[in-house]
Amino acid sequence: MNAVIKVGGKQYYVTEGSEIFVEKLDVVAGDVVSFDQVLMLDTKVGSPYLTNVTVEGEVIKNGKQKKIRVYKYKSKDRSNRRTHGHRQPYTKIKITKING
């Protein structure tokens, strides 16, 4: 089964067994989370959400992404490398079941 869910203001296309990175949730590794904001399931489309449909997943880990390495070039200048940006926190979730 395929579904489109809404988590943290973003939409994710998921299937059973897929792993997704979402905005950081207040959970610990090993917890089971349930998403009830399902926008689409196979060919059924909600307006805006489908009723009686949930997507369950297991939290694998919480973490932060790597900093972005940015190269800026200035002619006749020796410095051209800089670490830039912030580290976005995330939660990695493995989708275990789609009920619908």
C-alpha cells in the first residue's frame, strides 16, 4: 500500500518498510508513532484528510544533520572555504503498517 502523509507541515510519500526523515518529534528510539493526517491512500484522495486511516511507524533514532560545506570564490583572495548553515534536527522513522 502507498500513502501520502503530512508531518510537520511537509508531505511524505510512504510505503510499508520505507524509512523517512521528518522534523524532530518528541519521542525516543523504539517508540511507535501513529500518523492520522493521511492525504492519499493508493487511489483514494481525501479532502483534506482520509478518515479511519492511520500510518504507523517505529522510531529508529533522533539526530542532527551534517553542516553544509560551502565554497565561495573571490579572485585574488586566499580564503575560499567556509562551513556554513545550521544542523537541522530530525527523527528517522521506519513505516511498519498502513491501516486503511
